[in-house]
Amino acid sequence: MRPILVETSARHIHVNEEQFKILCGADANIEVRAYLSQPGQYVSTTRLDIVGPKNTIHNVSILGPYRPEAQVEVSATDARTLGVSAPVRESGDIKGSAPIKLVGPCGELELSEGCIVAKRHVHMTPADAEEFGVKNGDIVSMKVTSPERSLIFGDCVVRVKDTFALACHIDTDEANAAGLSGEVYGELIK
């Protein structure tokens, strides 16, 4: 099977348009700084502070486009730094997740839930899923090789959608555990 791009997803924030206006001003608009590998997804020019009970993490990127609800994705290390108990979840599954505060240049939002550690996952088109013999929601492993810390990431959820591009996403803790940097490819293991 062909190798799969393994990308490190750093801490980031998703908001809806109303929340963006509260944080950044009524006349503010989300602007693209750089496009990401997933079609239509981008890093915006806007940065916010994430405030937890213990600490604040400054200058965290908002990703666009807007989402239906706010979601803050951090690593487990970030969660400990902030002092929150962020569960490992798939993106969008925020019910009952950790509360968190967002601070922007023009306002603040106290979220009663929304802070998660993103579950590692691999994006695929339906054609990719057929090639790899998997379906949406399957749990697979991803083998990565590095000079000194090669490992196999288990519990990697398959996400299939026509608009996805083939790529596996892990967080910074996971990338550091495997000693990964630069462009990395992995092997899917069923």
C-alpha cells in the first residue's frame, strides 16, 4: 500500500461567525494566512489566548472556515498546562468536554464545553478507503519511522469524505514521542 502523509496538528481554535465577531470586533472578518492540506481549510491571521484555571496559552491560531460551534484542540501537555481535563475526542464531539475561556482583541468568551485533545485520525476519500480496505469509523494503526523513535500509533480513526485529502493527523505530543519533524509518511496497519 502507498504511504500516507502524517501531519502534526498543533493547538488551534475553531469558532462560529458570531463568536468571531465577539472576540475580534463586529466589523472583523476571518482572513486566510495559509491553506492547510485538507481542501478549504486554512490557518487564519487571527490569534487568541486560551485561558484555563492554571495558565494561559497565548497567540493560538483560529482555523477557518467557521464551524457551527467553538472547539479548542490542545495536546494533553497543553491541557495540563492550562489546568483542564480535556478528553480525547473526535473533532466536533465536544458535549461534556472541558470548559475553557477564549480572549481576543475585542472580547472574551467563557465556553462551558469545547476543549478537547483531538483523537488521532486519518482523512480519506471514498476511493482511498476502498484502496486501503477500510470504511468510515474503522480504527487502524499508523506506523511511522524516525531515526531514533519509530513507533506505531494505535487507535487511529478513519474519517471518509469526498472532500478530504489523504493524510493522518497527530498532535504535537504524539509527533514528539516519535521524534518526527519535516515531511513524514506512515504505513497504515489494519
